[in-house]
Amino acid sequence: MTTFGLVQLVARREYLRTVRRRGYLLGTLLIPLGAAAIVLLAQLFNPTDDPSQRDPAVYLVNESAVELEPDPRSPRVLLIDRATGNELVTSGEAQEVYVVPADYTATGLVDRVVRGWRGTEIERLTRQAIQQQRLAEYLRRALIGNRLPDEEVERLVAPITVIEVGLDGEPAPPADFGTFLLPYAFALLFLVSLFITSGYLLQSVTEEKETRAVEIVVSSVPAVPLMTGKVLGLGGAGLTQVAVWVLSALALPYWAGAAIPGLSRLPVQPVILVLAVAYFVLGYAVYSGIYAAIGALAPGTREAQQYAGFLAMPAALPLIATAAFLTDTQQPLVIGLALFPFTAPAAMLQILALEETIPWPLVGASLVSLAVAAVLVTFASARVFRATVLLYGKRPGIGEIVGAVLARG
Amino acid sequence: MPQSGDMTALRPEPLPVVVEGVWKRFGSSDVVRDLSFEIRPAELLGFLGPNGAGKTTTMRMILDIIRPDRGLIRVFGSAPGVSNSPRIGYLPEERGLYRDVPVIDTLTYFGVLKGLPRREAHGRAERLLEEVGLGSVMHRRANELSRGMQQKAQVVATVLHEPDLLILDEPFQGLDPVNAEMLRGVVLAQRDRGAAVVMSTHRMEEAEALCDRILLIDDGRRLLYGRLSDVRASFSDGAVIAAGDGIPERLDGVTSASVVHRADGAVRFVLREGATARDLFRELAARDVSVDRFEVAAPSLDEIFIKVVEGAR
């Protein structure tokens, strides 16, 4: 069998074996299903498709001396008498009725007559805020409408509207939400996928070691194709899981009837997307090689997980140091994190998010650094794997590890 | 002058394994020292030695799991490597099946790793598992099977692809008598169909019963190597055991022996210098005796093992 055939065979087997595991299926499907169930329950008990929740009417009873008339500029403010208001609230047709009392002009107080609230607290507060803004605008117009010209009334009702302009005085373009969001999303996705997939790699290697099946496998497949197959197969399983979660997270709001405004129209620069994928793949290659070697080196699963957790920390450093990125992307700390292969993916994805133009020299240098590291780590870890995977229950010394990496042939 | 095709046809098949002057060092100790031997087709070589003698290391070097520091290893005429893998079946000392995977799937995977097409590997695994009595449990996970069942499955995995070379590391370790008998049958059947078999073992009775040749190593060095009968003969003190009616228990005119004594229901004759067992037999036959048993006394492999290993230390 060719080397490629062996890689394909190992990758296929690792992928299928992992995705068929009960734990994997539960982990992959339970999270989106759980989220969907929560949304479904929320919809059942708090139907959000009720238009009155999004565009609530303001039923208003006037008992003051202020003269209030229907205003076409406030079409959702509906004037009613007290008896009608009581009837609406009692029958449940209206959630609440606002009453402008006789002493309103002296106190400014308005009564809100309710029978009880059936929705969530957030919905109650949101509805109340919309209604009170509408009522305030209506009352301002009513109080001053007969004394000032219409334009001045509008300025009193809505004194300012801020717009953003550039140095040329032209309106500034809308924020490039997608260009900023995507690299951050990839940085987070990278970390999530890294931790998930590292778990699978560790599990695979340590299990083969603990069950001794590894001896049969390594007598049939050389270390490099074996490691490559594992990395590809388990990486695929990890990515499948993350993809299911991401797609679910994107689909859920639409399904729930609360689509994120403008999300479907994200303006994404294709080059940013390509770079994000490149950093993702190279970063994964570096870390997966390290995790496979850890699996071979560690005497047991628990130790392997501890080592892996410790060595995963550099990947998260750029996100911990986000303040430095926001302050100045040219400072030495940021540049250092961008060039150091173990921090480069998350660092560069943040830099790409923050810089207006792509810093090509830095991108090139960091990609080269990552690519070189990926190749070196893969070969070194394959050698470590080969030399130490059969040391059952024994922790090899530093000298043995270095010797394995530097050994000839 | 023969054509090149004829030359190829006449060229002898390289030996399954040739090991020449191999050394392997771990840390500061040499675990294999200047070791040489060969494994021939259709023979069973017993690889004997105390714990830590270097047997497993040598087997792993033949499999290219680890590499020698010095010396030469040829497997089917080429350097050890994955290219030989489809012709080799390996039963490691530390047996292993994937715990949470159906046995049939693991065996199919191992078969495919050895170069069998997936469908064929699956079919062969099914058939062999049926043959060893695991047909009803082949779809169960390994961790649901008894230890004996797992060992049988492991043996099936080793011979699934009908290898030309079988490397068995302590194959009888931990086996109950029923499974040991099953394994004996499998090993002999493989040898009889032409496979070369090398088997490390601590159980001398197994080696005596199965092996054509033996290789005894200790501390990485070769101490004994050759046909089992030759090795035993070389450790014989020239004694002959005879049993039957009328066998003399004193020299009493027996000229070909120098010492006679009774032992374990038989009479032990130590031959004189220059005398042979045939001479003694003639002398006995000339007397009025009935001989039920007549054999050259040779030490057991156990005795040879202890004698050689202790002598070497």
C-alpha cells in the first residue's frame, strides 16, 4: 500500500470511529438540540411572533385637563375611556392601559394599569420602554403643539440625531462588521476546535497505547503516515463537530424568528477569509502534531490531558492580550505574538481584524514561521511517537526525547 | 545462455529473515549484542531466553518498529520496513484490541492495514472467527469479551492475511489449556502451509513440542542455535535408557557401558569411550531380554536452558 493509501486508511478509520462514538454524537447533537429545545420552550410559553410584543399599542385614558386628540404621527397611541380600558385589561385583550390622571400637569405622573404579566422580564422591560417613549413623544407634541411651529415641536420632541462623517464631510461607510467579526470568529473557532480535536488525538493515541493495539499498528504503518492519518481523521471529526455547532448557531436565530439583523449581508473580504483558513489549517497542523507526541509520551490518559492543557495555553495568549492589540498593532509584543508559531494564528487573526489594510510583510513572515513549525513539529513528533509509544507506563527522560528527535534515519 | 526471465525463475527466494551481527543499545546498556541467526521457510524457530534477554527487541527490529545500531537485518531479502508488512503476521506479547470497537471491525482494519481489500479482510475475519468459535460474538466490542476470547481474536488477526512470516512473542502466555491447544494447531498449520514461524517462549515444553530449531539468547548474546535434536544431542552425556524384562542392572559382562544404575523404572547405561548405543543394543539383544524402551538419554530443554544460562553468567 502506498504512503498516501495508508494515510487515507488511517484517517478514514479514525474519522468514522470517532464520529460513531456515542459520546461524540451526544456532544455534537445535544448542544444545538438543547439550544433549539430552549428556544422552542420559550416560544411555546412566550410566543414572540405576537406583533403586539414587537409593536405594542399604547391604550391611553385621559383624566387630566390637557386636551388630547388622536395624532397621526403617533398612530399606536389609542385614546380610550376608563371603562373601555378596564374592560380591555380585564378581558386580557390588552396587557396594560396608561392613565393620565387629573393632577398630571402638576406631578408628571402617569398610571400604568396592569392585571399581571405573562411574559419574561426582558420582554416586559422592552415593551414598557417602547410604550413609554411613544407616550412621551405623544404628550410632548400635545403639550406644546398649539404654541410653537411644527418644526420646533419636532426638534423639542427629537432634539438630536447623530450621523458619522469622514474628513471629507461625506457620510462614513457603515462599520465593516463581517471583516472584523470573521477573524475573531476564526480565532475562537481555532481555539475551540483545537481543544476538542486535541482531546480526540490524545484519546486515540493513549488508548492505542493502553490497549497495546499500537504495537500491531506501528508494525504495519510507519510513524509519519500514521500520525498524518490520525491528525487528518481526528481533525476532520473535530471540525465536523464545530461546523455543526456553528451552523446551528447561525440557523437557530432564523428558525426562532429572531434573525440577527444584517448577518446574512456580512461584507467579508475574500482575502481575509482565505488568510483565516490558512492560519486555521497551519495552526491546527502545529498543535495536532504536538498533541499526538504528548499522547505517545504520557504514561496515561490523565497525564496526557494535563500536559495538553498546559501546552494549549500559548494558543489562547493573543486573546488574553487583546488589550495590547486594540492599543497598537505595531508594538513589539503584538509583532512577537504574530511571528511566534504557537501564538501566530490567534494573533494574526486579530491583527487582520483591526488593521485597515492587510500587513502583507507580517502576514508572509508569520505564515512562513507557521509552515516551517508545522513541518518540523510533524516530523519531530513522528520520531518521538515512534521512539516512545512502546514505553508502556514509563515516562521517557528529556535526553531520550531529544535523542529520538535528533536520531538518524 | 538462459534468458533473463529464466534467471529470475531460478533465483532462490530470499530467506524470510537474516540477522547478522546486530547490536542495539538503550541508554547505557546493550540489549542485543552481535546477534546472528536466520529464519527459514516452513520451519518453526523457538526464540528462547530469560526475561530481558533481548527477544522482544530483536523481534521489533525485524518488524522495523525499532532500528538496530549496528549490523544487518534482511527480511525477504530487503531491509525491514513497511513494504514487508503484508507478508508478516505479528502477535505481540502485550496483546491489544480496541476496547470499544466490534471485534470484526478491528480485525478488518488490521487486515486492510496488511494490504487486503476491505471486503476480503472482512470475509476472512468472519470465517476465521467462526472457525475458532467466536462467530456469535464477532459483532461485540472487545471489552465485552472474555480474556480467552480476546486472545483467540488476536490470533486470528495475526494470521488473517496468510503471512509468509509469523512473529509470535510469548504466544502461550496466559492461555488456558484449551486455547493453548487451539494456538498450537494454528501455529503448526501455518508452518505446514510453508510459513516461517519465529516464536519466543518461556515454556520449554512448548518449544520442545513445536520447534524445529531453537535460538537461545541471554543478555543480548546468542548462547545456543541449531536444530533441537542436535542441541539436545550435544548436551547428552552419552547415556542410554533401557527398560523391559531381564535388562541387567549391573555391568555383569556388558562391555559397551562403564556405569549402570536403575532410575525411574528403567536402567541407565553410561557408554564407554568409543562405544555406541548400537553396540549396547546388540549386547542386550544377544541376551535373553525383552526390550520395551531403548533411547539415548538427552537432557530436557529446561535443563539445557538452565545449564547454559547459568553457565554464561
